[in-house]
Amino acid sequence: MRLLHTADWHIGQTLNGWSREAEHRAFLAHLGEILVAEHVDALLVSGDVFDGLNPSGEAQRLLYAALAGYLRANPALQIVLTAGNHDPAQRLEAPEAVLRELGVHVLGTLARGAEGVDLARHLIPLRDGFGQVRAQVLALPFLRQADLPGLRLGAEDGTEGAVTAALRALLSETVTRAQALAGAVPLVAMAHLTCAGGLESAGAERRILIGGDHAVPPDVFPAALGYVALGHLHKPQSLDGGRVRYSGSPFPLSASEIGYDHGVTLLDLATDAAPRHIPLPRPVPVLRLPAQGTAPLPAILAALEALPRADTPRAEGPFLYLALAADRPVTEITAALDAALEPLPVRLAGLTITRPETAAPSAAPPQGLTQTSPEALFAAAFRDLHGTDPEPRHFSAFRDALSEV
């Protein structure tokens, strides 16, 4: 029995207005090849399928076309797809009546019954190619405050936060019931949250705050769970000895993810082998200048000039993040960058301009205009805004403007 764990597709994402549809198409096509080559029995997608709560029609068509293609290539493939914090949970579930007939299970919201979590819905048997149940997956979408009963009570012994205590109680009770139903077959879980000890990616992952808590320890997942397929953190990484794992996103979704080894995770339940990371090719290069820290404009312009020229339409070119240290007015920096980028087949994904810290004033500010002058006030404002002193041409422009007042 082979499971393929993936998450955080973020279909529909844009970078600085540039579409990433081509990258998603390439990833989804390559994922289909992996499913066939590795003889995968079940595909687990642990949340953040879409990038926003109102995905476009094209984003939705892209998802459903990919799922249809996977099932054409392998009609016995089972797919379990859960919602993340970015997903429109109810919209994701809307076509479930049709999808379930095809072997696709979609869990957008947490369903409850008289005994707690509705296991008739959330506990899904996974079958091998002969139709035998070889595993059970407890598929949990992103949980919100209302999904955690007793949250207001907090931890009974006061040793951990209210969210951790409530989630631990929910999982303990639910997994105990699920284990009784699963019997001797392995029990796998899916969830979308932040575990303490996991490396977060600045600029792409929203901090999930419930009741003021941000991360929960991996041991909230009971030991009866043989594997926990997590989504939300974009770097592939394992916790709790590999039992709890983030498969990561399929390609960089922010500048902080450029160095990640993006991929998917293959889990073979028929052996005791550890989960195997399968790297994914990067559909489009994502660059940062400089690679670390910041650089002044002349250094950035020289680096741009050194970029290889490719006969590629800009809409298909690499994404580029720039991080500059201000050595002149911001307006001059942006104008120079616009001119330098114009002939290059690159897409600007992000621009940060860091001004140097200005020194504390050595004297108290003037109490009135009799103690200063318009030019002195202009110079002080210029330094506050740009982090550098005005040049003679700036004073000249100021004087021209002042003469017209």
C-alpha cells in the first residue's frame, strides 16, 4: 500500500501580479507522472489547495482537470483532499457528491455526530489494487476555534495552553474511536496546522492563531497514528522521528523558500522504510539579488547586467526578488531599477528597500520658525524619508518650489 503525501499547492497564487498558472500546470503534470511511476494507491493532499478564499474559475478548472487526469491514468487511485486555512472550505466540498463516486474524498469542514467527530465521514478506508482495506486515514481539515470543544476551559492542569489542551483532547478521543474501527490496519492522519519545532517560511505562511496560540507540540497526535501527513509549513521536514511530516509546497511561494528542496513524500505501508522525499523540478527559476542581505543600487545594477539573456517572453521568465540598501532617494532607486529591468526577460516578484537607521538628533527640535529655516526643515524631512542627505540639485528643486509658494 503506497501513499503519496503532498500539500500547499496554492493554486491561483500570483507574485506581484504575475500569474503562476504555468508552474502549477507543470507541477500537476509531473505529479501525475510520479503517481504512475511509483504505483501509488492513494494521494493525500493536506490543505491549501487554493491560494485564496475566492479562487478563479480557471484555478478550479486546473484542479479538477488534474484530478480527472490522475483517475484516467489509474482508475483505482484514491484521493483524499482536505482544506487548509487558505481554502474556501464549503466551496471545496461543493462537488463532493460527484467526486466521491470517482474515489475522491473532499473534507472542507469538520463534521460532528452524537459521539464527536463524525468518523463515517472523516475516517476513510484506503484500498489496494485488489480492493482490500490496507489502511484508514483520519482526514481532518484546518480546525477553527469552534471545532475545539472545551477550548474556553483551557488545560485542566495548567501546564499547557488552552488550544493545545483542547486539540489534544479532541485528537485523543477521536483517534481512540478511529483505532477501534480500523482494527489491525495502519491508521494515518491528515491535518493542517503549525507544529512546534517546524521551520516557518517568512512572507508566505500566515500564522494561524486560535485563542492566542500559534503552534502545538507534535505529541498532540497520539502514538496510535503511524503517520501524520501535515500541511501549512512550506519546507519539507519531519518531526517526532519522521512520524509527523510536512511534505512542503511544490515550488517557492516566497523569497524565503528559494533554497528549499521542494517535493512530495512517498510512504510505503508494506515496509518499515522511512517516508521518502521525492524532489520536484523547479518549473521556473526564482532568484534573489543579492542572495543574502541587501546591496546598494550600483551592485544590484551590476548583478542585473550579469544575468544571462534568454530569448524568453517576460511572462515565462524567472521571478526576481530585489533587496536594496538605500544610498539615495527611493524615487531615484525605483526609476533606475525600472530602466534596468525593462529589457530583461524577468518578472519582479518583490522589492524591498532598507533605509539606514538615522542617528538620534543631537539637539532638541526648534520651538518655532525663528530658530530654523525652510531649507533646514526640508533637509531634515529628506533625511527622515530617504536615509541620506539631500544633494545640491535637491536643494535647487526645493528652492524653485518655495519661490512659487
